[in-house]
Amino acid sequence: MSVTRLESLDAFIAFDFDDSSVNAGGTRYAPDVTEHEASLLARAMTYKFGSIELRTGGAKGAIRGTPDQHDELMKKYCEEIRPLVESAKFLTGPDLGTSETDFARLRDPNNLSLMAREPEIEDLLTGFGIVVAAETAIGSLDGRTFAIEGFGKVGGGVAREAVRRGARVIAISTLEGVVRNDNGLDVELLMALRKEHGDRVVRQTAQAFDPDPAKLFDVTADILVPGARTGVITKHVAERLTTPWIAPAANVPYTADAIPALAQRRIRYLPDFVCNAGATIGYTANVDTAAEVFAVVEQKISSLMSRASSDPRGPYAGACAIAEAFISTWHAPPPGPPLA
């Protein structure tokens, strides 16, 4: 594990493998992103690539900045990392706070991938893959209930796909708080309100509201979807959850001390690096249409989750074993899985 600090702005890149010639991972833009967080996310990418059988080291870019600095800093960032991108030392794309359009200056306009041509597909693929993973692990989602942390683009995609497969979304959270309705929230109304109000969407409905976002973890639902930053499922949270299944949208949602607590309480915690692999699979899929890429993502994630779920230790351990087995065919595996 190493960190390369950039010179023209407050930014850095974490590499899980120091000696890999090809490394990849998204770039995160936030005022408080840390090198430790980026290192955890780089490890998660290594496991994600291992699970889908790509000989690629995990990496994660990070830019510290405020919203008003975004365009200027992204320009500087892309200019400085261009040699790393052109050599495949660091292939990157969107993450928290960035979008595919931020990286347009690094793309070959004569050879754009489907994901670059249709950037809105990325968030849809991620949300779609999370629901596919949950359905594969649990069975039919008809009548099941979801509680979703974070109602941004990915959370909205999870909500829409869950409803399409017969589930109800009974609670969502943003930084502004939690809104819930045990009979099911109107997802399309919430999506429309989000466009106008952003995180304040939870304050714009007539449903039960609480200003404390952490209250989402007290909701009794079938499936919890943590979608915020790393390490949100701590031992303390694990000990109070009433949710039997966790299907993460966020990378590295579990802390190391949460794992024994989740296991003891028989909560099935799905592997984040498989659940949210939809966009990564999309970037590597050699297809021409959106329909084809969604089909590839569904096949790949459902196959991986089926294999992982057959492990007697549980789907998280099963997915780690799958990833580590492939990584060992080309590189010494990391010293441990991506846990905060």
C-alpha cells in the first residue's frame, strides 16, 4: 500500500499494490477525504477486481475541495494525472463528488466506451446491481422492505429497482434526517422532490420525519442499504440493528469489530465489493448497448452472489475467498479484506 501526493492541488492517489503495472479506481471529491479512507477504498477495489477476475490492482484518487472549487480542481487534477492514466498506472472515473463528465478531457473522443458516451448509466448500474445481489441472496423481493441510507443517484436507483421487483421502500435518509412510512414511500415523488430540494427531500413530505440520520438504523426492514461513507456499520450499530440483511451501496461499510457482532446476531451482511460492482463491470464489458450492459451486470453479480452465498461462513467470507483465489493467480493477496 502506498500513497502518491499530487503537486498542483490538495489531492492524492492510494495504491493497494505498489508493484502492479495496471491499477484502477474512482476519484473521490470531498473536503474531508483522508488518506486512510482512500487506502481502504483502494483495497475494496482490489477485491472487486479479483471477484470479477481482472488482473488489476485497486487504487483510489482523492481531492480535497469545496463545491465552488470543483471545476478548477478537476482540471488541475486531470492534467497532473494524465501520464499515470496514459500508462495505465492509474485508470480512474467517477466516485463520490465526481461524474464521468469531469474526466472527459482524459478520454479519447474517437474511442469512447458506452459508459463515457452515456454517463447516466453508471449510477443506474450501481443501484441495479445492489438489488440484483439482494435478490440473488434472499430470493424473491416481492413484498420485502428496504431502508436506504443516502438518497442520491445510487440510492434513488436502488429504490426504483427494488420497487420494480415488488419490494417497498419504507425509509430513506440523507444528511438532513430520515423519512419513513411502513406502508411504503412514494419513490417517484421522492425522486422528483430530490431534484428540487436535494438532501432536504426528507423534509418535504408528509411522512414521519426525524432529523437524526442515524435513526435509519433503528428501522425494522428486511434489507438495509448503507450508502454513505466508509465504516458506517460499527459494532454499536450492528448490536442494535433489527434488519436481517445488509446489501451495501457504500464501499467498506463494515468495521472489523462489527463482523463478529453481525455474525452472532445472524445478520447476513453481503459483500460491498460485489453488491456495488455494477459500474465496474459496465466499464469492462465489451458491449454496445445499455440493454446488453445491464444483462452482463445481472449475470455477473447473480453468479458471484450465488457462489459467495454457498460458503458456510456466509456470503461476505465467501466473496473474499473468491476474490483472493483469483488475486493469488497473479499477485500475493492483500493481508486482509477491506474492513474499516
